[in-house]
Amino acid sequence: MLVLLPPSEGKAPGGEGAPVRPAGLALPGLTEAREAVLAELVELCRGDEDKAREVLGLSAGLRGEVAKNAGLREAGTRPAGEVYTGVLYEALDLATLDAAARARAQEWLLVFSGLWGAVRIGDLIPSYRCSMGVRMPGLGPLGAFWRAPMAEVMPQAAGEGLVLDLRSAAYATAWKPKGEVAARTATVRVLHSLVVDGVEKRTVVSHFNKATKGRIVRDLLTSGAAPATPAELVTTLADLGHTVECEEPARRGTAWKLDVVVTEV
């Protein structure tokens, strides 16, 4: 099974590991593209600060992120699973997993990134600020930039099993499963169910969408369940206590769309 995750906007500060080696990260087929994004990001952030903030979409209060990016080649590193600290990762709580669940996390989880393309949670990376929605002056929109290199490496990374795609829309632009990979891919939408005057109303949640996805991944990791198909995933999540609704895709070669319904957010 392969679980595709978005990164978090917030990240833990530097680490004590050696400076990053793009060639040493998972999916080495992305090395050339990683070097290109890293080079332009560092150059941008070592130049005009106001321009860098504009390109990266940062407010004046986040000017420190520009300086952090400028020093990426020399910065200390830590495992990616410790770098990402947002709502999804708080719910996932990798640090408290037992040894078996953590081993599964090392194998199953792949975090998409505007800077690195995608990394495993054990990859040593520095704290950085560069979302997939950024349009770099030389490389253009990063979502579009990553499509070609991702198309080369992701089919092999996906293997033969289930692909659980929990990425946000911006990160999904970098790679879209196709063909037989798409047929064994499942995406998840989180719906909040609320009864008002005896009538159920459902709304798509945002902030708690991330927390629910983090809990889903944690449940899969701790249970040891390894569904091989989207249909098996539906059954597995139900067995783990989640309310899941879905319909089989109308067309072959299309990803399954699962709705996870929650009553408390």
C-alpha cells in the first residue's frame, strides 16, 4: 500500500542532521528536478527579500522564512516525519507509534512537496517554505514543473497495491494516477453530519478534514491492516470504526471516491 500525503505549511525548526543531499532522498529519479528547484529557491531568497516574499506568498511577518530558505544548503536536517507538524501530522502522531507501525509508516507514507517532489518520512530534510502552488520565476508553476519527473517515478513507487491518495488539491496537480494505477487508487472526502430539526445535513469540513485523515492513516498503521484494493479499504475502515460511503467508479481506470462521515469535528 502507498499513502500519498500533503506536507504541512508549518514545519519544525532545523535539526542536527547533516545538510540535505537531494540524491540521498527516496525516489532518486527526482534528483535532477530537486536540484533545480533547490537552486532557484536558494538564489531567489538570497536576493531581493520583497521579491522572494511575493513569489512565495509570504506576509511581512514571515520574512524569516526567506532567510531560512536562503540557508537551505547548509541547514541542519531531521526526518521528514518530524519536520511536518500540521493538523494531519498531529493526529497521525508518528512519534508515539510502536515499532511495527512505524516500520509500516516508513514503507507506506509518501509526502508530496513543492521543493522535493515527494519524500519518505525517514528522509533527512531541512525546514523550508515552498508550497506546490508557488510559481517560480524560472521554472514556472511547481505543480506543472513536477508532472514530468513524477510521471517517471510514481508508477514504480505505487507498486502493485492500493494507493490511498489523501493529498490536497494543490499537491494532486503534481501527479495524477492513470490507467491501472488509477483503478486501484482511492481518494477521501470528509463530511460532517449534523442533524438539524430532525433533518441530516452534511458539509465538507476543512480544518478537521486534515485531522480525520491523520486518524485514518494512524488507524491503518496501528491495526496492521493492509487492504490491497479500494473495495477492501472500505471494509477495513468500517472495521476500524469509520463510517464510509462510496460507489464503484462508473468508468474503468478511474479512482474510487470515498466519503468518510463524521458526527464530531
